[in-house]
Amino acid sequence: MGSSREIMGKPRKEVIVEDDKIYVAVGKELKESKSTLLWALHNSKGNQICIVYVHLPAKLIPMPMGGKFPAAQVGEKELKAFRNKEHQEMLSILDAYLNICAQVGIHAEKIHIEMGSTIEEGIVELISQQRIGKLVMGAAADRSYSRKMVELKSRKAIYVRNHAPDYCHIWFVCKDRLIYTREAVKQPIPHIETKSSNASDVNQPNAGFLTQELVSRLKFPDSNGYEVSFSECDLSLGTSFSQSSVCSMEAESLCNSSRHSLVRRDSEEPGLELVALPQSQDKHLGSSPHSVLESSINDHLYDQLEHAMIEAENARRVAFEESMRRRKAEKEALDAICKAKAAERLYYEELRLRKETEEKLAKGKEELDHTKKLWIKISHELHETVDRKLSLENLAEKSNLSLGDLEEKLLSAVELLKKYKNEHDELQTERDNALREAEKLRKQLAEGPSNSHVPVFFSVFSFPDLEKATNYFDPNLKIGEGGYGSIYKGFLRHTEVAIKILNPNSMQGPQEFDQEVDVLSKLRHPNLVTLIGTCPESWALVYEYLPGGSLEDRLICKDNAPPLPWQTRIRIATELCSALVFLHSSRPSCIIHGDLKPANILLDENCVCKLSDFGICSVVSNGETSTEQTTLLFTTEPKGTFTYMDPEFLSTGELTPKSDVYSFGIILLRLLTGKSALGIAKEVEYALAKGTLDSLLDPSAGDWPFVQAEQLARTALRCCDMSRKNRPDLGSDVWRVLEPMKASCPSSSVLRLTSDNHAPNYFICPIFQELMQDPHIASDGFTYEAEAIRGWIDSGHDTSPMTNVALANHNIIPNRALRSAIQEWLQQN
């Protein structure tokens, strides 16, 4: 009864493991790995510490001009510099970990490895290379830690746990807490698997047992040079077994137990397995060894075992040869990969050189084209130079001919210059005498009382004059219409004017007409509209013409007018405040406008505001003993625009300067937001409370500076307070806010209307016909150079240089707004 058996041995050579040193795997982020290192230091128990670091070279290399490129496409010099930088950064990281060890008094070592794949593979590679027996590494990031954490969460930790050699004892730590421990497995002794084929049952009444003497003969050499002996074992053979049964002897069980039995296991794959016998059976075997040996030795079984061992030795030899062939094939594959990478590097280097060559060729072609164009240009210039030389020679001949004539003219000019000089000296003498007389007159006038409300003698025009000025009230010349009447643009005495004609059905009566004439004839301010004359027979008023229209038109961008920038809006608010302070502080009578709204604020070509429409203003004496503004007027029929009127004035009929303050606050809110006046105060107050003021600001005005816009909004809300006593004073409180704001904001140049470098006409003094340096407003409403108008008055003239109408007084006021505009224009040009 023949049988074929194969005994396969898988012996493993024992690995020398370094157990007296603890290796700690750290990462690039010091903050994340510091807790892991500190745990290892606190639990080192006298073992040496070694820092383990896996370096992954960057695959994308950043370039100085921006962007990142693959390492294969970067030049060797740049790549080498970047790799050196990476290496230095890695060393600095390791030095930082070593410093932590030094701070706790432990001297540590460091090792690192460079990997092209992943960090976890690098850790496993280092364990294999260094025969690491103890390793500490992170279980997860610190932010993933929880008290209930018992499993590994880090992909690296899971990979190392599953793939690290089994002789390495690994502690996994998170946030200074031990989460998981992978115990090291001892090196097993080689085991033998016996496989049988062509099985046949062996049935004998007394099968017998293999004793120590039998097993001691079954010694075979291992592939690594040591022998596996079963001299300590007893084998118990079952009643029957098949040829396909497997005899497996585990090395660890053979070394730890003194007796084993060979029994059949029907529940699994047919075969034989060496398992430990119970204690009672062990005693039974040891009771009569000689009798068992004499009755149980089966020569046939012994022959089969010896044959199986021979086959196992042959299989081991074949496996060893196959292993050597595989190692050789792997080496050849690695050599082929290295050669392929070298060929790839040469290929990319060839591409780089080719690219550089092409760039140099293209650059050389460009230089050649440039040289050719330059040569053509120089040739043209040479021809032009020759032609110009001929022209200059002809011109020189003509110049020589005319030189004699010029010399004669020069002599005549010198004589004429002497004559003019003498005349200039005489005029200078007369001017000095006139200035001295003017100084005397000025001193005499200074000694007498002065009053800003002396009546002004303005021009009185006839109705035919107005018809002629407006081309018989041509509808094309109509520029506005209101409750008072229609406004036409006209020309009177070569001056552009605005003529307001009373509407026959107007509610404004002669009393209000006379009041506006009376107020404007006595006041002069840069931000009050100038009254040039009247026509009593038609109740018409003649004003200076302001081409900028009204503030209302500019806020709603009527007729596609450009929006006002925020700088101009702040300046308009400041000028309007100045005009109101001037009206409220007039002596001996205080003037309350009473109908303050954007439609009554006119703009000139420089967007300088002019307050107009004084038809319903109130002129009342101020209280001399009261510390606050006294109620100046009581009326049961309030006049004006409802949304701009003081609520207390509507309820009580008392009109005070604080009524103008309320209207001024509404105008400030409109300048900020560009919205209608109805309900604007509540809307802005709510936005300030919610912090959303920027959403209400008029975007057409540009980017408002938020601090100034918020300050202006809060000032406006104080002016719009429902209680009159809570409103601020324009002269002290509001002016202190607006004046620094105007000075700090960049000027929105009022000179944008000019398209060339010539000064605008309104910058030219009417007398000197030169650019004004110190502009002043005379009592006729026109602006002159201060020196010119003083010289005009001091020379004995009592009439206006422009209208030839008698001047009301000889007082002049500085026009600071125009002076600022002139200085800005000079800086830009």
C-alpha cells in the first residue's frame, strides 16, 4: 500500500531586535507631535530615546515668478537649491525636537529617511532597516481626541499597525494619553506541514505509539543551518488515518510542552495535527514506555515519515532556488527602473536644452529684426537731416538779409522803451499819491460807525429792458418755475443774469417781494445769491446767473446731470452752514430763512452753493439779555415745504433759528443718502442702531469714508431732533464738525469744467485782467483782486467798475472759496 507525502518546513531566522532604545515617530508640525514625544520621555524608564522622521520631498517646486511645476520640469540648479532648503528645514525641525528632550534632561538621537511614496511606508521601512523593537507614534491628530477614544483614527497609525514587523512593540498615543498598544510577537520555531496524497487507510488493531526513541531519529537540517529535533516529544497514533491527512507541528507548542499526541480531526480538512494531550493521558503514556514501544512501532509508518522528510528537503531546496531567481529578477527590474528614470531625466534635459535653444534663436531673430528696423530708421533720419541742412542753409541766407532790418527795428524799440519807462514812472508816482490819499480816507472811515445793513443802491430796470434781455421771454430761455413765478436766463449790460418774473396768480404778494429785496440789498456773503437789480413794475428780481442749477436737481441727477461726489457734498454742507450762521448772527436784526430746502440752494459752475429765495424769511430783533435764541416770530399760517419744516413750528407757530437747524439736518441726510426727505430721519436712525449705515449711503457719490459719514449722520440727527432745545448750535457745535471734515477730505476740484490750461474767466480780475491772488467781494456783488478794488475806491470812484452803479459802501469781504479754487487750479497746472 503505497503513499506519497510532502513535509514542508518554513523556518524563520531569528531577528536581532534593539530593545534598549525607544524610537519616537514625529511629524513636520511641532505642535502636533510634541505631546507624543513628551509621553515617550515620561515613560522611557531609562531607555534611550531616538527621534524618527520621514521626509517626503515635494513633487511640485514653487518658482520665484509664481506658480508650481513638477520636479521633472524644473532645472537641475533650481531643484537642487530647493532640495537643500527642504533638507535644512527638516534638520531645524529635528533640532527643535532634540531641544525638547534636552529641556527635560534626556539626550536623544535622531534618524531620518527620505521616501517618495507615503510617511507610513517610510516608518515601516525604518522599522525593518533599524530592527526597531520599541516605537511610539501618534494615534490621531490632537483635535480628534476624545475620552472615549479606544481605536486608531489616523490612516498612518492603522497602516503601521497592520504592516510593521511583528517583533516591534508599538505604543499609539494621542494628546498625552495611551490609546492602543500593539504587542510584539516572539520569533516562532519553524513548523512542518505534512500533506499526503493517494491516501489509504491504515487499520491495525493495535496502532501503537511513537516514543521518544522514534522521534529522536527524525532530525532534519533547517535551511538556515540549525536542526529541528523532536526528542522531547511522544506521539500518539490514532486508530486510523488517511493518506491526505496533514501532520502539522507548531514550533512554539513543541518547545513549551514536553509531550504531544498525533490525533485525527474529522471536523476539519482530513489530516493530522500535533496537539497537546490532556494531563491524564500524559500520565498513561508515561506509565509503561517499554511495553508501548515494543507493541506500537510500525516500520511502515516510519518509512513514510522518512520519505516525507526527504521530499520536504527537496521542496526546501527548490524553494530556495526559486527565491534566488526571484531576487535576481527583482534586482534586474530595479536596474531597469533606474535606467528608465535616467533616460527620462536625459529626455527632460534634452527638452530643456531644446527649449533654451529655440528661445535663443527666437531672441536672435528679434534682435536681427530690431537691428534691421533701426537701420531703416537711421537711413530715413539721415535723408531728413540732409534735407533739413539744405533748408537751414537757405534760412540762414534769408536771416542774414533780414538782420539789418531787425537791427534798425531794435534801435526804434529801445527808444520806444525809454519813452514807456518814463510814462510808467509818472503813473507810478500818481498811483503812490492816490494810495496815500486812500489810506487817509480809510482811516477816516474806520473812525466812524460801520453797519453791515446799510441799504445798497442796486440797479432798477424797466420792463422793456427785461423783455430785451430775455428775447421777449422766450420759452427756450426758461430755466425754472415755482410758486413765485418763472425764471429766465438773460443778458443785461453784457452780463449773464437770472430774471425771476412774478406769476400773476402767485400767492407771494408785494410784501414778500419787498422783503426779499430789502434783505438781499443789505447782505453780502459768498454763499448768498447776489441781487443785481429789480423791476418794481413787474415785481421782477434780477440775480446773478448760476449755471449749476439747484441742489435738488443735482441730487436727483435731473437731465442726466453728473452726480455730486461726496467731497463736494461735504463742502456744500459747510458753505450752507456758514451762510446760516451769518444770517442768524446778523445785528441788530436776526434773519431766519424759514424755507430752507435743496430747491432754494443754487450752485454755480464750481458747485459753490448760493442760498436764495428769501421771500418768506423773517427779520426780527434779537433779545439782548437772553442766553438762548428767543422766539422771533409767531404765526398761525406756516409757510414753506412740509417735509423740511420744524415740527414745533408746525404745532406752536413759533419760528426761531432752531427751525432752520431742523431743515439743515434734513438737507444733510439727503446729501448723505440721496433719498427723499419724507421719513429719512427715522430710516437713518434705525440704520445707525443696526450698524447698516453704509447700505443707506448714496453710491453715486463715490466711496464715503465711513467714519466721516457716521459722524455727519449723527450730527444731522441731532439737528433733526423733535425737541427744539436738544438741537445743536450751528456756529459752535455743527461748525466744529464740518470745518475739519472739509479740510481733511480731498478736494473734488471745482475746476473740472475747464478742459485746457487756460484759467477760467471767473479767476480773472475785471480790473487788472490777471489771475487773482487775493480775491475780495465788493458791495456790488462782484469779485476783484483786493489791491485792484482798493485802488479803484481810493482813487475816488464811488460806482461799481462793472455796472457803473453807485456802491452802497466801500467794505470788501474775502472770497475764500474762490481763492481756494484758484490755488488748487494753480497746483494742478
